[in-house]
Amino acid sequence: MTLFDDFERTDASPASHLEDHFTFLNRVATPYWQRVRALLEAWIHRLPDGDRADVVARMRSRDRRQFLGAFWETYLFVSFERLGFGLTTHPEVPGSDRRPDFRIETDQGPAYVEATVASSANDELARDRRRGQIYDTINQLTSRDFWLSLDLLSEGDDAPSIRPRLAAIQKWLDSLDADDASHLLAAGRFDDLPTCLIDDRGWSIRITALPRGAESRDQEVGRPIGFYPTEGGFFDSRGPILAALRKKAGRYGKLDAPYVIAAMQDTMVSGEDDVFHALFGSLRITVPLDNPEAARTALGADGFWRGPTGAQNTGVAAVLFAQNLYGWNINTRTPDLWHNPWAHTPLGDLLPWRTHSIGTDGVVETREPLLEPHQLFELPEEWPGPEGPFDLS
């Protein structure tokens, strides 16, 4: 059983906005990505025979959550194996008919590990897909003289119909004079740059033509969009993490060894503070109306490990958290381990990743990784390079 198809690859273009992880990896042609395929193929064949078919099926899925979940489980399996741990997949546990992903055996004792992906909600994924459809359609335009800048002035619930308008937009783009636009740009007259407005199904999309430098005109440009809309508003970085952890917290009852939830988030980047506040409580600022100078900050009682009545989810000894970890960046991105200070069965210092724990003074103490990724996986430091991802030479 193999993960990737066997055929001659010639397409070296970057992924489109709607292209799923597997489809991209399966077709992209450069040596850089071939090394990624070779590594993932080798990893798949390290899995037990009984687990391989399920993992391959999920990694070949067009649903990025299925792909990432299967990849994350494979990443953990290979990591534990390379660390020399005894390793059982889907072990039986006392008092439950459910089975966690792993039981590891170390010189400090055993532990159970359950993998999960903290992903966007379905409505957010649908919104991303609508945007991706817009970007991929507009990127079918061509121009040697202009970059395109997009602004989403309003968004509808259904994707707009842009394809029938492409010919008219292309005609508008071809009619523009790059020298005239360059004079406007040099004079700081940004509002006077040429624009095209698309209104359809509740969407209002403004396309602004930005002149390329004279020295770079008349050169082939793969995709004309040079500036995408910026994300605005409030982003809930804690919500997906908390939802994933709570779903797994009591899944196996009281276990006979430390229980670790390994969560990988594939949404917008969360910082170390976001993970801390998901685990221990959101940041609250109290400002007395009669004495603003007495404002103070405190943690809310809404964390995974700290709730309204104090410590909770004490059956989870630690959370191993990874952010946007994929098959091609394992040499530069690693998980972080967070210890639960109130765990009824604590986890010892047995995992090599960057580790955070709460000291006796209540301050977070951090231990740096014991192994670099290239050491753990026995890869060259520049892997999957040395050439660039879309360099065919």
C-alpha cells in the first residue's frame, strides 16, 4: 500500500487556494516536494499493518482535517518510535471499551496519548472556501504590467459568480496604461488608481490595479493577485483549542497511567500566550469605576485546567500542542508540552520537546528542547531543501 500515486510529475506550480494538501503533494513536481513525499511514504510504512490503511485513506482525503489528523498521528508514532519508546497503538484501557491512540512505555513509566486536531468550525471552513474560490478565479486573469490588490468590502453567504465577468475584467485590465498609473502612484494619489468593482450575491469586491516597476514589465507572472484582503475583527484563538481538549478530556475515564492530549491547531497562528490562557484561564482586566488607577489583571475561571470551582480535568496530565505542523516543515516547527500542575497522575520529564510547567512561585518555567527536529528524524538541517520549493533545477 502506498500513499502517493506513481506517475511522471510535470506541474511545479504552487498550490491554489482551493487545492487540498494531498492533491497538491501528489502532483507537485520539484525535488523539494519529492523529498517530502518520500519521507511521508517511508513514515506510512513504519505504521503497524492494521493501522496503515486507515491512515492512508484519511491522508488522501480532500478534507484538510482528515489529512492533518492522520498526519499528526503518524508524526507522533514516528517520534515515539525514534525516541526508543515501547509503543502500542489503540491499546485496551481498564474500564472502557474505547481505545486511545497510543500507549508509550518509557524508562520513567507508561503514558497514554490521544491525538486530535483543533480546527476551524464548519462555517469558518465554508467561508475560507468561498474566499478561495474568488481568489482562484481572479488569478486566471493575466497582466504583464499590473499587480492586483483585492479588498472585500462586503461578504455574502454564497460564493459570487465571477467567472462570467472574467472577459470583461480582462478587457478593462488590458486597457490600462501602466505609465499613467505609475505617475498616480508616485504622486501619492492612491485613491485615483484604476479600480474595478464586482457586486454579486451580497459580495462587494474591489480590484485595484497597481503598476509594476518598469524594469519588471512584460515578464511572465504566474498569478496576478499581489495583495490579498487583510483579516479584520476579533479572532478567537482559544475556542478551537478548548473545544478539542474538552472533547477528549474524560473520554477514557480514570486511567492507570498519565494521560496526554496531543492537539494540533491548523487555524490562524496562536501564540504561546493563547495556549496558556486556553489552559489556565482568559486574561481579565478589572477597572473600578471610582478608582481607575486601581485597575488589575487576573485570570478568568474559564480555562481547561482551571474553572469556577478550581482545578478541573485533572485526569489530563499534559497537553502536547503543535501549531500548523505539516509534512514539509517538521525540520523548523516542533510541538510544545504543557504540564498540568494539578494532575492526579503527573507526567514525568520524559518527552524531548519544549516544555512548560508552573513553578512553586506560580511562574511559568520553560525547558528548551532536548533534541532538534533534524536530530530526532535524522534529516539534513536544510531538509527538504537545499533548493527552493518550486525550483525544478
